[in-house]
Amino acid sequence: MIRTASLFSQLLEHFPKVEFAKLVEEYDAERHCKGFRCWTQFVSMLFCHVGHADSLREICNGLTSCMGKMVHLGISKAPNKSTLSYANEHRPAELYEELFWRTLERFRGSGMIGNGKRKFRFKNRLLTLDTSVITLCASMFPWAKYQRIKGGVKLHVLMDNADYMPVFMSITDANTYDTRKVYLLKLAPGSIVVMDKAYTEHSILGRWTEEGVFFVTRMRDNTLYEIVSKRDVPRNGNILSDEVILLTGKGAIDKCPFCLRRIVVWDSEHNREFVFLTNNFDFAASTISNIYRQRWQIEVFFKTLKQNLKIKTFVGTSENAVRIQIWTALIALLLLKWLHFLSKARWSLSNLTALLRLNLFTYRSLLEWLNDPLNTPPLIPEFEQLRLPM
């Protein structure tokens, strides 16, 4: 009996077949199915990301060349290009969206992606809000209108800074305003949201202040305000001013009738001023400045997603196919985050992704491979002699 299956098979063990079957039934994803199951589609798309396959041909040929190892993946044979293309176009992308959120919840509950290192003394939940555009060819993706010759989809993400994974995400066309999805967010009182200038609408700031949600953002240069009072500034520091203000722009009093805090910080590294706006009056001005620095983590999240997984080139041109590829990319990223957290070897996530791609169908223990990835695996799988009870 072979002690271990392939690395790819061990990754798929984190998606129980019973739960997956319930999701398929819930979304009626296999309606009019003629033998091609959603599990085969899921395995194929996960192989697309982890194996860095650039096309349907590479996905199908890559699985076909596994010499019988597909049985360990729960599929009998590799799909045809036309069959996989049809499934990506017609089967609901909501199936894989729900699969991602349920898997992420299970990983978080089990501590499989870490709880993050606390960089601040406060216990408030720190969240980061931002969007990123994935550009597409307008002639091949006519439904994703963005510019004259470019199309695009936009990822709206609210990220938890404890584990650097989303707590909310929405996929829209690139012309959708960033602030439109903010009104769908339901945040707990006491949460701290770090965001860019694009979200500084008066109605959003007023709503969150009324709900007890804190925000930290940069202030727009054309924002009209009046100074209510000035707060003390520490000496010999980089805090230039700390003021209590009231927004006075058009309709500001009706939408945000609350006093806010304006903090001016000098950045000696870039030799420029940064003006921050917040509704938190308890934290020190330096803490507010350091909180905004954490906004860079969501840029790292977008870069990790685009550079290590296949969401810049798509294997399907329909809107549903693009959504399926993005949600399965997030599932693959979740697995990579878990492997990176689990590994004792000090290597980057990009190196882990590259080596995993080369060892997907290697028969080794996943834990042993993570801790010693460059060790040569045995040419012949080890067998274990089982004892029969006499």
C-alpha cells in the first residue's frame, strides 16, 4: 500500500466530497449533466492555477499526461477542451464563490492561515478597503466595457489585516464606481477601516461615524472644512498638526454632521506631507499614521493574486467563465497561504508556488515536502506491509 498520494491529491483533501456535492445540489450546477461533473471542472480549474496552465489545451493535456494519477484526484479521465469550455460558460460561478467563503471560514476557524502578528496595542479589528482592475481585450470581452480598446473587471475587496485574506469581495465591470459596493458592507462597531481617497464621500463618512465604525483615510486636496479646535502635537516628531474639523462642502452638514480629525504628517523618506482624515479621537496621531501604512498590505494581496495565479490571462471569454476563474484563483491562493503558513522552511510565497507547480504529481508526504522541498523523492514509492489479524 502506498503511504502517500500526490501533492495535488493531498491539497484536494481539504475540499470534502460530501460538502462539495451539497453545494452542487444547492446551486443545481449539474442540471442536464451528461457525465462531466462539477468536481472534474473544479480539479481542472485548480490545476490551471497551481500548474500555471495558460489555455484549455494545456489544462486538458496536462491532466491527460499524468499516467493514471487522476484516480487519486477523484476523476476518471481528463476533460475535453470543448466540454470544459462549455461548463465554464454555463455552470454557475456562485458555486465556486460559496466554496471559497466556506473554505476560508473553515481555515480561519482552525487557525490554518495564522492569526497575524499584532502590530498595534488596540484590539479593534483592522480592515483595508480597496479595488483593483484586471484589464481585458475589448474585442474578445465585449461585455467588459472599460475604455475604447480595453475592457476590464474590477475586484472590490475588504481585507482582514489579521490574515490578509478578504472578508468581502465583489466582481463588477471596470466602470463601476468604487463607492457603490461600500453600502453593501455591514461592519461591526469598533472596526477600523483603512481606505484611499476614492472612498471619502460625505455620506459614507457620516454613516460609519453614526454606526460606530472608525475609518482612516487620506484627505482630498479640495475638501472644504472649518477648524473647530486644535489638539496638542508632540514635540520633535513628524506630526505637524492635529485638528478637529467640520466638513463644510455642499451637502456635507446633512450627510456628515460630525466632527472629524485632520492630521498632517511629514514623511521624511519621501520629503512630503500626508494629510489624514479620521473619526477616531482616542488614538495618538502617530498611531493613526501607522494604521494608514497598513493599507499597503492590500496592494501586496493584489500583486500576489496577479503574479502567482492565472487571472491576467483567461481560458474563457464569457463573463461567467471569467468569474469562475477568479473565484478558483482565490481558492488556490487560500491553499498557498495555508502551505506558506505551515512550512518551516523560510521561503517566499512565489518560490513555493513555483516549486509546487513542478511537484504536483510527485508522490511525497506534503509536510515532508514543505519542510524539505529540494530533497530528491524516492524513485519507487515505498510500500507498507499490512499485518493480518490471526
